[in-house]
Amino acid sequence: MKVVIVDLGSRLNKVGGQARIAAILYRGLKRFFDTYYVGYETEYLGGDKNTVLLERGTVLSLSLRKNRFSENWALRLGYNLVVVRNLLGIGMNRGELLQKMRAIRPDVVVANSVQDIVLLKYLKRNGLEFKTVYIDHNSISTSIASGYLSKEAMPLTIGCGITAYSVADAKRKFFNFFDVNVALSPAQFNSIKALTNKVTVILNGIDVKIAKNADALSRLRLKYGFKSNNFVVLYVGRLFERQKNISTLIKAFKTIDNRNIRLLIVGDGPSRQEYTKLAKDDNRIVFTGNIEDRLMSYIYRLADLFVLPSFWEAGLSLTALEAAANSLPIILSKNVYVAGLRDSEVGEVLSFNTNSKEDLANKISLVYKSKKIRDYAVLVSKKLARKFNENSMLLQYRDLILKPKT
């Protein structure tokens, strides 16, 4: 059986959970199938004989994405109607891509981004037949995509055809196009279930190599100016305020009057400038930019606490799972906790009111001061790491791919 993992959405970001899951599926499913990848080179995946790598254009730079014109709904509508619907600017002529897909002749195509529906429709119009699987990394099933022409909803509404008369109708058409949809949390499952019966839930999973090189760890401490007795609070992910809510983390941290506590913010994104401006008067806050994937295990070992303040996540984020696998206590926003973990039997995860800097500051201080709370949080993290593991996730995707279309 031939399985193609598609991720056109990765042209915007070389890092992130969506691109990472695509890479894990491409490599991990090789145990069971002839597996191929169509998308962009990322931090997690390069090129080999079974990859069709598309070329990123410089036009999608952070400066353009932050440009005020990108906020204009009419310009976005025109861009999606002309560029997205015609597969322009994907880094390869669509006719050439069609020929490559005809050469593969996939039995199953797994889509990792909202934009992928345009490619799948094009392939089907041109005679290719395959089972379609969509993974809702973008959480478009929930209230995130609320406005018909919002940034979040527009790829959805355009992909389904401008004939959709509402966001709900566009979602219904979108999810029913696929033979099966994968929700990454119980909350997502319930949202998709209201639109179609073609849905299942598969929790994200990841395997982590624990860093053991003490010299490398010491070099990192020196690089970021951390003393061995500093208590390091860690955030890892995109710097994107609309989703990640890092401003609340920075504001909360600045209210903590303790020079021994440090905040390490790892990642990059369109909101970095506003975050550095917000943090500029507190030298306890360190920004690293993107870190190579091979070094991330040392970043987690450097930390004492992991915080994920997001307004929303598609299931439990891979960075939170990595932190858990490294036995770090974790604090999640209540939005993420309720959406991704409330059905889990791992124990009570520390969480805070998503919009309250005071609540988050109190939770950070609580973990810092109380060994009993830290020890319990570490135990919860270890249970999380066992429950959300990569092998279990891959076996579920294998069974889903093998299941006949209904």
C-alpha cells in the first residue's frame, strides 16, 4: 500500500507541531507501508527518494505576514481566490506535481493542513483515486475559525468553494470531503462529530531522547547567563500572539519579585518584536530564537518548569509532551487543559486562568516554593509521557489507514 503524507501548510513555518507530526508519520509509517511525503523541507524532515520537496518562496517572509495589508480581508480574499485555489506559488508547477503524484499512484493521502484540500481536489479532478485522511492540526472544527472571511477560516471557506453560505456550512462541506477526519482531542472530536460521522480521535505522541552530556548543559547555562541555582521557567513554540498568548506569560513573570527565577523563551514568529519590547526592562527574560531540533533535549534539561499559555492548541502540544517526557512540571492554560486533557487519567495537571497574569504568576511561585507540589507535578508528567507516546500513535494511524472506506 502506498501512503502519501501531504503538508502544504509547512511553507509558512519550518518548525511546529503540524510539520513535526507530518515528519513522524512519514518516517514511522514506513514500518507498514510504502510512504511518501509532499511538502516543504522542515527542521524535522529533509529530502530523500520518497519525498517531493516544494520550494519556499521568499515572499512569505515574517515582515510580509506582519504587514498591515495582510490584515485586509478583501486582499486576503483575492489572494485565496486566485493564488490558493489555483495552487500558485506552492514551489512547483501544479502540472509537474500532478505527474509526480500519478507516478506514485497513492492508495491513501494524509492531509496535515487546511490548504491541502485544494491539492487533493485537483488530483481527484484529474483522475487519481485515493482514500483521504485529514488531521485537524488547525482546530478549524472549534470556534477558532468563527468569521467567514477571518484569517483562520478563509482557507477553509475557499477550499470548500465560495458557495458555502456560512462558516458552519463550510466546515460541514470541508470535513465531509474527507473519508475520515482525525481529531487530536476529545473536544475536537465532539466538534467534528456535530458535522460528520467520519471522525476518530488519535492523541499526539512523541518519543524523546533524554540529554546526558553534562558539558553541553553547562555551555548552555553559560550562554544564557544562568547560574546552577537559578530556577528556569521555559516556553517553547511559535511566537504568535493570536494563538500562543505569550504576552500573559511575560506579564505574569514580570510581577514575580524573585531574582533567582529566569524565563527562557524558545522559538520565533511574527510576534517576536512585540514580545521583546514587552520584556525589555527585565533582564531575567531570555529569547533564544529557533533552536536546532538536535539541541532541544538540552533546553528541556536546562529548565525547572514548562509553561504553555496558549489560547488554543490542537490537542496537547508536542512541546508540552517533550517537557513531560523530560520529567518537567508543566503548567497549562485552562483552555488547553480542558480541550486536551480533561478525559485523561494521569492526575491533575496544574492550570491557570488563560487571561489572568495574576493566576499564572501565583502558579509559577507555587511550583518554585513547594517541593511537594513539584514532586506531584513531575509524577503527572511521567504519566503523561507514558500515555501520549509515539508508537501508540503510529499503530492507531496504521489501523486507520488499513480500514476500508465506508
